[in-house]
Amino acid sequence: MKIAIYPGTFDPITNGHLDILDRAVKLFDKVIITIARNPSKDPLFSEEERLDMIREAVKHYSNVEVDSFEGLLVEYARSKKASAIVRGLRAISDFEYELQMALMNRKLDGTVETVFLMPNEKYTYLNSSIVREISRYGGDVSEFVPPMVRVSLDREKRMKKST
Ligand code: ADP
């Protein structure tokens, strides 16, 4: 059984993330999409909210598990018996950081391979922080995120306004 980990912050999950996941599920028997807890980041959505949005967005897949973890990715991958880490590559700007992470992870554990997948070109400019920004200023994000995420972003915006 070939298992892959798809780690990220997913603050919130976008159609770009889902495009990558959709490619990964065709290559692996099981994909674990997992929130990497990062104490140095201050996400808009809580971990529980992000997990709920991911669960809703991936519920039609039978071979996708949703999880979260803290600590070393390669250790987490080992604990899940995963042989691959999936990352999305949008543009050259992603490349340097991703190469560094992939080579460092290989150094830490040579048995876990990082696999890069390219999204449909319409998602190459998309990331979670742009989506948060558009939503904050009242723009329409329905083309970029699953429906539940749009609802959550609208709720978040209303809460901010009322405080
Ligand atoms: P991180 O904070 O680690 O960048 P993200 O949640 O933003 O986490 O992204 C997780 C993974 O998904 C990364 O590999 C990132 O490159 C990829 N990704 C994010 N947005 C897109 C997109 N629009 N198209 C393809 N891959 C994407």
C-alpha cells in the first residue's frame, strides 16, 4: 500500500490545494492531508476550523484521511508508514524553498521521497493569503475556494466588522 502525506497550513484550503490532492489520489493508494502545526504562524482559522473545512472538501474521496501534527514531517510520515510527501509547485518562486525542504527531509530520512505536482495553470497564482486578502476587502472568492470555505470567510469578515 503506497501512502503519501500532503502537508500544509491550509489557512484556508483552496481549489489549488484540491487540484494537487486530486492528482495525488490517482498516484497513491492513500493520501493523508495533514495540517502542520506551526507555532510561529498566526493563522486566521483555528486548527479545528481548518480541519472541518478540509473534511468537508474531501469527503467524496474514499482514500483520503484528514489529520494534523506537530514536529518533524519525516517522523510523522514514518509513523503513518508513508513513503512520499506531496507538495505543489506553482512557480519558480516556490522552487527554492521547496527544494531546500525536500533535500533537508531526504537528509533526515532517505526513505521518504518528496513528490512535486503541478496544478492546472489557472491555479498557479492562487494561494491562501491572497484568498484571505480578497475576502477581507469584500471581493468574491467563490471561484477559488470550496463553498464551505467561502461561507467561513464571510462569517470571519462579519465577526471582524462587529468587533
Ligand atoms: P505552506 O504554508 O507549507 O506553504 P500551504 O497550505 O500554503 O502550506 O500549501 C501546502 C502545499 O500546497 C504546498 O506544497 C504549496 O506549494 C501547495 N499549494 C498551495 N496553493 C497551491 C496552488 N494554488 N496550486 C498548487 N499548489 C499549491
